[in-house]
Amino acid sequence: MMLTDLTRVLGLWRARSTWLWSGAIVAVLATLAGVALLALAGRGVSEGLRTGALTGIAVGSLLLLRPLIFVRPASRYLERLVTHSATFRALADTRIWFFRRLAERLPGGIGHRGAGDLLGRLVADVEALDGLYLRALVPGVAALAVVVAVAVLLGFAGPGIAVLVALPLALALLLPPLLAPGAARAAGEVAEAQGALRRAAVDPLLGLEDVLAANAEPRAAARLAESGATLAETQKRLARRAAWGGAAGSLLAQSALFAALGYGLAGGPGAVGGTIIGLFLALAAGEALAGLPRAGAALAAAGASARRLFDAADTPPPVAEPTTPAEAPRGHALRAEGVRFAWAADREPVFTELNFDLPEGGRLALLGPSGAGKSTLAALLLKLAAPQEGRLLLGGVDIAELPADAVRARIACLTQDARLFDDSIAANLRLAAPEADDAALWQALDRAGVADVVRVLPEGLATRCGEGGARFSGGQGRRLALARALLAPADILILDEPGAGLDPEAERAFLETLETATAGRSVILIAHRLLGVERPTRILRLIGGRAMAAMG
Amino acid sequence: MSKPPPAEAASARALLSATARQGRSRLARPILLGLASIACGLAQAWFIAHLLAALLGHGSAGWSEFFAAASLALLSIALGVAQERAQAAAGAAARADLRRRAFDRLLEAGPADDRPVGERSGLVVDRIEALDGYFSRWLPAAVLAAAGPLLIACVVAFEDPLSGLILFVAGAMVPVGMAVTGIGAALASRQQFDALQALSGRFLDRMRGLPQLVLFRRQEAEAQALGQAADELRRRTMKVLRVAFLSGLTLEVIAAAVLGCLAWRHGNLLVGGHPDPAAALFCLLMVPGFFAPLRAFSAAYHERMAANGAAAALAPLLAAPDSEPGLQLAEIPPTVVVTFEQVGLTYDPARGPALTDLSFRVMPGEALVLAGPSGSGKSSVLRLLMGFCRPDGGRIALNGRDATALRPEELRRLSSYVGQKAHLFRDSIRANIAMARPEASEAEIEAAARAAHVTDFASSLPEGLDTMIGEGGLGLSGGQAQRVAIARAFLRNRPLVLLDEPTAHLDPATEGELLDSLRRLCAGRTAIIATHSSALRARFGRVLELEKGRAGLPRMAGE
């Protein structure tokens, strides 16, 4: 499972393979240079001591040492720069991929997953993937190169010493995959606890007014402290595992060193040459391989993060895209034929037999009590959900056969929960029409009855809205969202309770100008009552999952 | 590169050192264990040097030295494990304390702190977690990086004075090199944190509005904007790292130079026949051990920079002066008379005042409807009574006493409140109602649910009142969510009722059902209701028209 997930992550990074490979190659060079440095110094001095003079091998070793004194630091610095740059590039790709997937798979919002939790996933999990490359793959490749180099060099001194020293070092290479599953469990618990901690912080902050109104601050703080304690406990378990993993790595490195010594003690004078080089190679390799046990933890952490990312990203899309999309229709008359829909199999159906017609330029008022499913119709028309039975036709074509994008290009919607982003008013409006000029923005603001409010702001259209439009009153924010919907160059406008949050005069004033504001487009007006100024061409009342024609 | 204000950096340092002082005993344990492990390494290297010298034909040593060295190796490994475990425990207590204090401050500030939720939650989650490395890795590593190499250099000097001197000089150069390269890195680290924070804030904002992006087909454009933001983050981070890695480079240069010097020193000694071969080997064998604490320090150096950045962001929050104590309520009075005398309120001078010279009085059993166009200051009146903000002028009195003398949370104990956008927490419907008064009995909760007509829709849900509802209330319509919020007000049962557009999202039929319950909620209590609804105005007699924060003429409904 972990292997598949990590392979899939590597697949996402394929576009960056040049960067990633370059980093690994520089890392191998830097590590080998480090090993050579210590081994040559040790060998030079030892051989000198053996022969009692600075000649032959001793001189050769010490001469070779000189360039390495410069190569080693330079290559190490380069390694760190290249590997980090490669990682950031790869991670940026992952982040965008994930965002796109969620837009495709969870277009209706995040609901039960919770925004705080998702944010944690997105930022922390994507970032944790850096461990896969920086702390697992790169040190792994470098360590493998060291073990191979040690085995080959000692092979010249004798097969016995080669096996004795290289075998424990090779075993150390197996540590990351061996330690990973256990570390994965521990890391999974940490991530779980971190998500819970974030939820415990985000949820009361999102509903801060309600928390304060209920004097629930002590309870929110207690919940946060409890989540913090759970997190600390899981982190402790993870640290304990890491400590034992590190001990296993040290044990193997020391075994190689003592194997070289033991070989010399047992082998007599003939074995001394092999012992010297074996001993210093083992010492240097021990330093190079010290990061391997940590690689297991990094592998595990990356695996757990990858799993959670893919879990969210693999949510099946609510409405599958048609395999062979129909050609976009010219007209935009709407028609519902025997639509049946329930949000879940165990929930009451919202529509049992919904039929209606909306000719081009028509204005349909859809009335009904709250919870009757008026907003659900918008979700169906916008392909955020698909009817279980029946068809919805746009210009005579079943929208199931049209790509969601094509449908949404024709139908714009002011939803009940239309959010403003923490960006300027202009940027918020241009979501609906990126090319719109300022005059068009003012026109939309005018039609939504909010132009006067914006006009007196010192920064005008450049005023930031704050998170969720927090800088504006509920009614002002609602009218900005309305202006955004009116700006959209769509043939059909769905206005879901456009008057909610507006004072009666403003609501009446807007609905009176509905006809000019929507400028000849088809309109579906969703409301629980009519004020009598809307002049709809058709009125439907939703009762028991059916639409009944009603008199104004 | 912009410099953080020195005062800010100083307060960050003060925060870190104050916290470290508090946990001193816990922080000392990993350091002592680390020193013991280094001592073991020294002894082990001494035995191995003598063994190797014997193999090379100088002196005598055998299997007994071999086993002594091996036992020391095992002991050193065991000490290392103990050290790591002690380190992990060191930071946990410090973080828990800081997190509690930071979160208390955020709750205290309430809606007045208008930073995005992602940024504020980042303070108590990511920033606090970023401090962990400071206590559990950087502090022990810093002490060991000074004490460990010093110990080794002294022992080596005892064997061969010049080699000891080489190590000593190298050891002294490492912190100098790091300090020179580290200063720039610390500055850049803050910028990187700010970029990361901005990316988080942007993500939460865009994720919460994902449906809007999808409906306006802007998801692709936003993905690209996101890519640019990530690119920006990478550029900034690489700028940090180019400097930060210089401290690592310094260390590598010094380590390579030490090996070169030692090889040169003992190579030269060879010419005249080496006086002490075992000492020569001991010096070389100790080189990795000498640099290990320095490497650990170098690796942990980033932890300190990250912690400094985090502490700089946390310090203003934690260092803010304590809110003025304010009075506590001895008990909740059975009735409340609310009096506003010439009250003025301004959020932002650029936008003009929200309330000007507003005066009114509401008696127990009376309901005052605040009417007027959006932005006229209706909600501001309620926010003042909730203690979310304080008046700039005039006087608010409750039963004749100054309301601002009370602590905000004490002021809130007097009232039941339903805001404009009620938040449903990730929990069951029952728990969402019960939060208004946790000590309430099951029967009371169900009575409140019935009174607010929550039971009407909850009974058709598979798990009734125990149905889980998500953040923002998934599965509940706007009207249903508002009913849950109204049920909270019923359950809370306080003398003052504050309602902000309680029926804004309800259709006339549902509103009608609720009107009677709202009347019952207000009966015998003091009620202030901000609303556009004509039905509400008709049902509650007294209306105060607000126009740009000023009171119009009071009038009765229907006039």
C-alpha cells in the first residue's frame, strides 16, 4: 500500500526528474568524497607508522587528500542547494495537482472533512512529502554508493575483510524499509493527532461569536489542551521509535568497525593492510550511513501523508463527466423531465417527479418552504449532483451528456452561501468575468444596489473584503455576491434567495429591477415568498418533491 | 532583505529564554546523557588506537582491549537512546503551556482580531509546533556543541598538544563562522515563515469558497495563482537556504581542513620516527566524534531560526498587556434593564462612526426591535451588549450600573444571543444545542429543541438529535441551522435576549412557526432584536429605526 502510494507520488514528480536526479548524483559525489577524505588520512598515517617512513602508499594517500579538502565541502553545499530546490519544485506541483483534484472531486465544498483539517492536509502533508526525497531517497542512494564503494575497495585487500565490513553496512541499508512500517503507524498517529489539534483550534475560532456567546471559552481551551496532550503523547512514541532505529544503525556501523579490528587481531601481520583500510572505511561509512535510520521514519511519514492526500483526492467525483460529450447546444431553454433525486439512499428524496419548462428569457419563480429542496435544484442544474432518474435538458440536450464546465459556462448562480474571498472587491467580482472592465463592475454593483456603499470607501473597488466578506455587514456582503452573479456572462441566472439579509426596501428595490438587471437572460428565482414586484413569467411551488404550477 | 524591528526580535528572544528557564531541570537531562555518551566514545577510541598501534607493530594490545572497546560502544549507543528520549520529553511541557496562553488570548480578543482564521489557528498549531525544535533539539545541541568538542580537544591535547590545539582552534572557528552566516539566515527565516503563513491563509480562504470558484469556472485560474504563490515561496525559501547552508559549508570546510592538518602534523612527525603512534591514531579516530556534536548543532540551527520566527509572531499575542480586570457578576440577576445614553462607536475612522449618540431604554418584559437598512448599526448595538467591542462615548447601563465595568465574559453571562451567521460545530445536533449550557439535563435540551422546532426536522434524520453535523452544518439547510442556533438561546435561559436577524433565512411559514417560540423566549425577559422582517416587527411592538448609526423617531408598528 505504502509502496504504491509513494510510487504514485514519484509519478506526480516525473516532470522534475532532471532536478531530482541531479540532486541524487551530487549527493553521491559529496558522500564518497567525505568517505575518501577520512579513509585516505587514516591510511596515510597508518601506513607511515607501519613502515616508519613517509613513502609509498603513505605519500600517495596524503597527496590525494589535498583536492578532496576542497571538493568535499563544495559538493556538499551544492548537494543541499540542488536537492532542496528540486524538492520545492516537486512539492509545488503536488500542491497544485491536489487543488485541481479537489476542485474536480469535491466541487460542492468540503463539508464533513472540515476546512481546518483540509488546510492541515494540504500544507502539512504536501510538505511532509519532502522527506521522501530529501531524507529517504537521497541518503539511501548515497549510502548504497558508499556500501558498493567499500565492498569494491576492500575486495582488492581480500574477500574476507570485504565481506566482514561490507555486510553489516549493507544490512544498515535495509533499515529504512524495515523500520518504515512501524514508524508509519506512529507517524500516522501523530498526523491524526495534529489534525485533531488543528480542528480543536479552527472550529471554535470559526464560530468564535457563538463560543463567546455561550461562555464556552474554558471548554474550547480544555479541548485544545487535551488535543495537544494527545499529540505530545504520539510524538513521544514516534521519538522512541526513532531512537531505537538510530541505535540499530549505530550498532551495525560499530559492528563493521569491530569486524575490521577483529580481522586484524585474528589474521596476524598479513591482514594488517586490509585492517587499516577496512577500519577507516568503516569509520567513515558509519558517518555517511548515520542518516539511514531516520530515512525509515521519513519514508513512513511520507507514506502516511501520501495516503491521506490520495484519500481526499480519490473521492469519486459527484457527477462523472460524459465519456463522449455532446456538442454544446445553441439555445438555453431549460426543461426538467421526471427528475427524482435524494442526497443519500437512506435520506428522504428531495424530488420524486419534478417537471418544468423555462423558455429562453423566461423568469421562473420557484417557491417553497425551507428544506423543500429549492437549493437542490440549483445543485442539479450546476452538475454538483446528478438526478437518480429523469433528465434535465439545456437547449434540448441532456446536461448529463455535457461537460460540467460547458454547463457552468451557461448557468451562473448566486448560492445561499455565496462567499466573498479575502481579496479586493474588484478581484471578487472578476471571478465571474475576468475580462470585465471597471465600468462593467460598477454597472453590476449598481444593479445589485451596492454601488453607493463601494463608492464612499476610500479605496473603492480595491477595498479588501476580509475572510468571508467579514469587512462588510451581512446585507452588504450579500449584495456584493449578487453583483458578482449578475456580472457573469451566462445565459441563465439562478438567484437563490437574493433578498436574504437585505432589508425589505432594498430587497423590493432589487426585485423591481430584476428584469433590467438580468438583461433578457433566463432567470430562476428561488425564494420562499414573492413580494409581488418580480413579474415572473412562471411560478412553481415545490410541494412533496413535485413542482406545482401556482398563481402569482 | 527587510530587518525585523529589533524590539520584535528582542521580545521573541525574551519569550524563548523565559520559557527555557521554566523548564530548566527537564532540559538538563539530555545534555548530561549526551556528555556521558561522548566520554564513552573517547574511551572507546583510546582502546581502538592502542589496538591498531599494536597491529602496526607499536606496543602491545589484544582481545581484552577489543572487548573493552566493544562494551564501551554498546554503552555509548544505550546512552544515545536515553538522550533522544529525554530530548523529546523536554519540549512537550513548554509547548503545552505556550499553546494554552496563546489560545486564551485569541479567545479574549474575540471578533476584534480580524486576521483570517487560518492565520490565527496557525499561531496555536504550527507556530507552537515550530518551537518544539528549539527546546528538544537546539538547546541540548547548543550546549553539547560547546562542551563536547571542548572535552575532546582537551583529551586529545593531553595525548598530543599540537593536535589538541588544531581541534581547539577548529572548534572555536565553527561558532564564529556560523554566527557570521547565521545572522542573515535568521532574517530571511522570518520572511519564509510569513510566506508560508500567507499561503496557509490563502488556502483556507479559497478552500472554503471552493464551490464559488468551481461555479464561476475559476478553479484553473486559481490553481495557477496557487502555483505562482508556491513559486514565490520557493524563491524566498531558497534565498534563506543559500545563506543558511553557508553555516553548513563553514563546518564542512573546517572538518576537511582539520583532517588535512592532522594528517600533515602526524605525517611530518613520521619523518623522524613517530614518538607516540597510538596518540596519532587516537587523534584521527576522534575526528568524526569531534564534529558529531557540531553537526548536530548545525542541523538544529535551523530549528532555532524557525523558533525565532515563530516566537516573533507569538510574542505580540502573549506579551499584550492583560486586559483590565473588570468586575465579576456575583449572580445572574432575574431581570435586566438596558439603558443606552448617547452611545457612540467607531470601528475604523476611515469608514465613519457605526453609532452616534444613540439613546434608548428597554425594560424587562419588553422587546425592542432595531430596524433600518443594512450597515445602519443594528448589529453594532448587539455587539456592544455582547462585549465584542466597547463604546467610544456615552454610557451603557444594566440595571443602572455601568456595563463596561464588567468583564466581557461576565457581560455575556447575562444574555442569550443568536448571531447573523450562526456557526454549527463539528458535533451532534444535541451537543451543538447543549453548548449553550453544558450542565443542562437531557430533558431541558429536548425541550429547547422542540421550542425552536429543531425536533421537526431532526426526527426524520437517521439518528435524530445525535446526527453529526459538519463544519458549517453539512446536511442542514440554512433555515435548519438557524433553528439549532435558536434552540441554544432557549436552552441558555438568560434575562437578556439578543437576536440578530433571527429569521433572515426562514420562509414565512417557518418564520410563523418560530414567531410564537420567539415570543415565548422574550416573554418576561429583556429582548433586543435586530431585524428586517416585517412579521417580527408586527409581533413585537416597539421599533427603533436606525439610520447611519443614529436613532430615527421611535414609533409603534403600523404607524
